[in-house]
Amino acid sequence: MRRFRIIFAVSLGMVCVPLGLLVYGEEMPRLTFAQLVDAIKADFEVTQKIKSYSGKEVEVQGFIIPAGPPDLSFFLLSRVSALGNYCCEVPVGQDETVYVFTAKGVNLLYDPLRIYKVRGVFEAGRHSDTTYGLSLFRLRQAHVEEAVGAKIFKVGETTAPASNQ
């Protein structure tokens, strides 16, 4: 009887744990700079779709541009590197930058050529700060890590030409 109870408990656990992961394991939304650019209206207002993410935790990937304290407790996250290393580009507008406020600063080595994954509470809409100026997108209470293996460009699959044998 004891063996039956153990087998039953283990079997029940094997069924319940995956169900629990489905309920609580919702994936955090990831916003792209393409979505942010598309969300800007002509009068620098943002669409309701992007505003619906406000107050929610989201992830954005991009390049860090230091713009404040050396501990990176505030920085800009951009679609392109501050060095303009991709197609000689530099960020040109508010639609290509996210203002990031971290809780304690960043505990990693900053590299202008690396892509970082930033997770935090999203805010969308025009906001003017006396210290940092005008922003359209912000992440607060952000956590930063290197986005290992992140792709910068969409690369289509290429097929080798068929051989004539």
C-alpha cells in the first residue's frame, strides 16, 4: 500500500507540475524597436496598442548608450550602437531610444558592440523629465543582461544553387 501511495504521489506530481508551469510560466512580452517606431503617430503620441503595455514588465533588446551616472543606473537603450557600427547609423530620434532606469545600477562590463536584454516595467507616452529631457518610452526597475546569441538583422535562409550533375 505504501508503494502505491508513493507511485501515485510521483505520478500526480508529474502531471501537476507541467500544468502549473503553463499557468504561471507566461512568457514576458518582448517589444522590438520596429514596434516602437510603428507606434509613433505624426504628433509624437503613441498608439493605444503600445500604451497597453504600460505598467507591465516587458523585454527590449538593444545597445546601451551611457547617458548618466557611471554605474549605468540610467542609460539609453538603442536600436543601433553608439559607435554607429551597423551601416554607419546613429540613433536619430525618440522612437529609436528607450530611457532605462535600473534599481541599483548595472553589474556587468559595458561593451558598445554587444546587444543587451533589458527587462523592466514599461511606460509609453510623452514624458518630460527635468534631468533627462523628453522621452516617449521608458523602462523602470530594469534588469540588464547580455543577450547572448541575439541576432541584429533578420537574415533569410539562403539556398545553394542546385548542382548540374
